[in-house]
Amino acid sequence: MRREEILERIRRDGGLPDLDRAIRAARAVVCGLLDRLSPEEADNLRAALQGDFDDLLQCRHPAHVPPARARDRLTEPEMVRRVCDESGLPDPGAARRLVRIVLGALSDRLGEEERQELANVARDVGSLRSRREEGDDE
């Protein structure tokens, strides 16, 4: 699937008014993922998106270096809040839905292993508790 088709799918399925909002929304999701995934998974995502989707990798938050320890990674509620804030969505439910839409649209760009990783993230959105709250010290 080409860049234009992917962004149009995000715009249409996300109920967004234009492609600029679709790009902002996709960037918010990708940047949130970069802080949520393991370093290896984040590198794989960057590699899959480089070229056609460089603009989605230009994150507003500093230095998107994925934390090595699980407890330091962005939690699901934090990611949803970030997507809400950066994409201008009105509530967490809309942000969760948008995360799943963006992940589904971008999955066509990924290899099988990366698709599985993102499928796991998409399944987790809306169902995870904060690892910090659970005391996960990995």
C-alpha cells in the first residue's frame, strides 16, 4: 500500500477532517510507540517507516531512545494521553481507537515479526494497567 493510501485510510477510518490531521495522528501514535517498544522493536519500526514516512518519525518529545527497562517505558495510559494531546482528540476512547487504526494501516509496511509486535500493542491498548503501578522492575 502506498503512502497516500495509508494516510487516506487513517483519515477516513479515524474520522479526521483532512490529511494533515491524519499525519499528526499517525505521528502521535508512532512517537508513542517508540517510547513503548523495546529498543530492538523500535529500531525495526523506524527502519520500516524510513523513506516514505520520515515525517512520522519527527517526534515532538525529545530523543526517542527506547528505555531498556520495561518499567521505564511509556505505559498504555500515558501513550493514550499523548495521542489525545498531540492529535487533538477529545477523549481517551477516541485516542485508543485511533491507535488501533494507525497500527492497522501501517502494518502493511512491516515484516511478519514487526506486524506481530504491533498486533500485540494494538491488542493491549485499552486493556493494560501501568507497569509502574504494578511494580514491574525489569
